[in-house]
Amino acid sequence: MNIPNILTLARIAFIPLLVVLFYLPFDWSLPLAAALFGVAALTDWLDGYLARRWNQSTPFGAFLDPVADKLMVVVALALLIERYETLILTLPALVIIGREIVISALREWMAEMGKRGQVAVSWIGKVKTTLQMIALLVLLAFPPGHSLALVGVITLYAAAILTLWSMIQYLKAAWPHLSRSM
């Protein structure tokens, strides 16, 4: 067990706390839930940086890191879908969740074929993730109707558009292998 893996496990441990903070009936609970989500997003960056810098990459960390990321994002999106109860937020949230399922399955399938490098993370994926984290941070911090919540929704749509774009790129890269397997 090393520090990058501990940070990844901490992200998973933050999830129940995020849910509890989100539902607490206090004025400070939403900003605190958003702050916790922000800390989790920073640990996502930090664990990868430290693993590379200290040469502490492990198979366990390589497996768990994307799982922790997706769990945190999906839980945050589920909380927000419930809070907004509208297509305006549900649509980009479902696009993001659906893409994560498709790309996770695609990466697993490509890894089984020894071609995982062909569906590696691209710069579009990194920009998408950054926009997604900013949107979720803002949407968790401010309730619907708040002027900054609109900024969060717009940013979430930008992330959803990049989500679709990156998914298309990944599928194009994998298509020669997919089409041969049909």
C-alpha cells in the first residue's frame, strides 16, 4: 500500500460522506459537500502525479483509480438528477454516465485483445474531465435557481459535448478491431 493508492481509497471513502453532507438540512452542508467533492477531484490528480513521480504505479492502483473516479462522478450526478428533477440536468448527466459505461467496457475489451493503448486517455478526455469536475463542484455547492447553478449547468453541457466527442474518437480508434469481431 502506497500513498497514491491510499488517496484513491480515500476518494471511495468520501462517497458516503458526500451523500450525507448533501442531504443535511443546514445552509453550510451544500458548500461543504462541494468542498469534499473538490478535495476528491484534487486527489484524483494528485494520486496519478505521485504514482508517476515516485514510480509507485501498481496494478491495483491502475484498476482502482478509474473506478474511484467513476463512482464519485456517478454518485454526484445521481444526487444532482434528484435535486433538479428536470430534463435540463438529467440529459447531460445520462450522457456522461452512459459514455463512462461504454468506454469502460471498450477499454476492458481492448485490453483483453492486447490493444488497450489504442483507447488511451486523450487530451479531449482530460478537458472533459476538468469541465465535468468544475460543473459538479458548482452544481453541488449551489441549489437550483441560484445564478451560479446556471453556470454549472452550462459547464455540464460543455462537458457532455466533449464526452460525446471523446467517445466517438475512442470508438473510431477501436472500430477496426470491433468490426473484425462481428
